[in-house]
Amino acid sequence: MNLTAATEAEARRLAEAYAGEWTVVERQERIEDEAPPPPYTTADLLEDAALRLGWTAEQTMAAAQSLFEQGLITYPRTDSPRVSPEASQAARQVIAERYGADAWGNLSPTEGGGQDAHEAVRPTDPARAPDGLSVAPQEQLLYRLVWQRFLAAHMRPARLKVVTVILEK
């Protein structure tokens, strides 16, 4: 049987539930770094909106087009994760202000270079947080996804503690 717990609280609950039936025969612990995802391409945005918001492609693109027309995000039809150096610097400034300078990641490999017609789907001004935007509720939800993903792409990798326990009946 393969039981997976995403949090320590969930792991403890499972341990209590199976306490009399199972014996721990091996325990492994390791630290992993998980790189942040790149900024959105259209395909990634469509997939994430479907998974996180339950939206169709049409709903997502309608909200994205409206945000673009209001000047809140870059052109939403792109297959490039590339970001301009100026946009990356703006993201780093927001990250430093909100989370501290140690939250910055390395320079994105998608920065600069390339001659794509469009950059990744990103906020036009990373300092404009999703809360308080005067937009429709659906647009605010999508803007939040775009804004969070863009900032996350510029942050250091997440450090995860992975604990594997081998049980025997």
C-alpha cells in the first residue's frame, strides 16, 4: 500500500490511524530544492486556470484579453516564457519589499535573448498587487494567478523536507 501525506499534520494523522497495524522498518529523510515554474505561456495559463479555477479555455482567454485591454497584463497569446530584464528587475524589487532580499532567485534563464514576438504572460507592473484591483471578479482571479506565477518565477527554489517511511504489517 502506498500512502502519501503532503503535510506533517496529515502524516501524523495517518500514523495514528495505523499505529497498531504497522511497524516502521525504515525511515529516510532528504532535503530537495524545487525550482519555481517559469512565467506563463498561453498554454500554461490555460492549463493552470483549468486546474485551479475550473475554467474553460474560452473563459480564461476572455478574462486575459480584458486584462490585456486594460493594460494590466502583457499580450496573452504567446508561446514564450521570455521576460524582459526590466520586468525581471521590477519583480525583484517587489519580492525584496514583500518577502525580503533573500527570497530572490537566480536570474531567470528566460531573461533577455531570443527574438520572440511577445514576452511571457505577466503583469505589466509587478508592483500592482491583485487585491484592490477595480476589475470583474473573474479578472481578479486570473490576474492573481498571473501575478503570483510571475513573482514566483523570480524567487529562489522552495526547500522541501521529504520523509519516506517503509512500513511492515
